[in-house]
Amino acid sequence: MNRLSSIFMLVACLFMSVGIVAAQEEASEEPEVIEPGVGAEDASDTDTLGDRATIKGEVVDTSTDLNPIEGVTVTIVRGIDEQEFTTTTDKDGAYSMTDLDPGRYTISYTKEGYGKRVGKSKVLAPGGEIFDRTKMRKKDNIISFFQKFGFVFYPLAICSVVALTFIIERLFTFVRSRSRIGTEQFIASIADSLRKENIMEAVSTCEEAGGPLANVLKAGLLRYSQAQIEERDITKEEIQEAIEEASLLEIPELERNLPVLGTVAVVSPLFGLLGTVTGMITAFTTIALEGTGDPQQLAEGISQALLTTAGGLTIAIPCLIFFQLFDSWVNRHMVEISQVSTEIVNQLIVGDANA
């Protein structure tokens, strides 16, 4: 029994000795010290790099194939201080800007021949990454713009050419038909010649003045002069008949081609409406076949519908304005001819009666 107790005490002392030695070794270990020049600097660099962020993206066109666009200038602007970072897309349309501070950024895209795009502002988280995919559309030239009208472009083009041609032609006609003498001065000169019973002087005044009014009065004066040469009496109805015959030559010349302008003003919006219907049919056909998942194809039909409507109205509105303007000029000439010719005829008849 004494021997067994001695063995237990010996084992206990052995474990106590091992524990004391281990404790002394642990206590004797010194803590690791980071030298300011080496370890601290490395640690700070690691923390800083972990906060940097990246913006990546790609730029494609608006075709159905989404072809990449090379050479797009990508400008990234930091919102806090308006600092700019610039890069360019590669042949795959991709770009990347790394080592950016966290914060809010705005991205814009520019390339010659394409419309400028400015994206929404984006927030970069520390150590985060943003991928932005952007579509850019080529700027329209004359050919590509009118191709959007579809088959309706051809009748609208014909209407526009016809309208422009006859508007210019009518303007030249009305400018050329203006009297070279003011209306009031012309009427006073004719009246003065008639008071002096000098019919040929009045005829010369009409030839000098020119215009529809002068030509009509000239016909009446010549009929009156012919009756005087033939030494016969002339009635008021005979002079008015000569004036009306001259008016039948002058007024239709002023009204010529006005019905064409009126027709174009009516037909052009109808062609535009036809393009609107066909465009909407295209849009709804796209929805039926593809659904609403491809807004680009859907937008093509809607774009055609709106463009043709705008094209038809663009042609019709000037046509209607010039038609009304020309029609008012014709009516003014007709009223002027009627009033002045009646006054001159009365003066001729009264003068002949007094003689």
C-alpha cells in the first residue's frame, strides 16, 4: 500500500513539473512587434487596395445583332469633386476603369457619328464592381431618316415635290401680276383721262400699269374707243360685256393650279395616316411574334407610325396656308376688278350722255 501511494505521488509530481515548464516557456515568449518602416506600411497598403472599386462595361449598337462599337470615349465623372476619368472601348466594345474610390459616378459615352449617351449615376461600394451595358444609335442622315417612313415615303415625297413646285409657281405669278402703279394712283389717273375725254391716254395708263385690273379696264376702254371711231352709240351692257370677257381670261390665270394645292393639302395627311396604320400593324405583329421582350423591334413600328403622321402634316399645313393665301388674293382681285370697272363704266356712260 505504501508502495502504491508512492507511485501516485511520483506521477503527480511529474505532471506538475511539466506544467510549470510549459508555463515558463509561454511566459517567456515576447510579442511580435511590427516595425514602422516595414510591416505597418504593408498592412496599410493591403487595407487601401481592398477599398478600391471598378467600373466595367460594353457599348453596342441598336441593331438586332447588337454589334460592339470600337473607339467610344467613355467619361466617368466622380460626383463629389467632378473629377473625370477617361477610357476608350476596344474592338469588342468593352472598357474597364479600375482603382476608383468608392462613391457616386456618372458615365457618358461619345463617338463621332453616334448620338451622345449619358447614363444614370451609379454608386460604387468599397471594393465593388459595376458592369454597365449601353446602346448607342447612329446619327441619322437624309437617307437613313427617310427609310424609316417605309413605302409611304414615296407618295409623301411626290406630294412634297408637287406642293413646293406649285407654291413657288403661284408666288411668281402673283408677284408678276402686281400693278406697277398703285391702285389708288391708277384709278385717279384713269378718271382724270376720262374727264378730259382722252380715251387713248387712259389706255396708255393701263398698258403702263399692267396687272389683271389694268388689262380688264383696257378691254372696256378699247370697246368704248372703237364705238367712238365707228361713230355709234354704245351701251353700258356692251362695255360690261367686254370687261367680263377680259375677266374670263385674267381670273382663271390667277386661279390656275390652286386645286392642285388643295388636293395635296387633303391627301398628304391621309398618306400619313396610312403610314400610321401600317406602323402600328408592324408593332402589334412584333408583339404577337416576339412578345414585349424586345422593345427595339417594337419601337421601329411605332417610330414609323409617328414619322409618317408628322410627314403628312408637315406637307399639308404649308399647302393649306398657301392655298388660303392665294385664294384670298384671287378674291381680292375679283372684288377690285368688279368695283373699279363698275365705276369706270358709269363714268364713261355719264360722260357720253353729257356729250
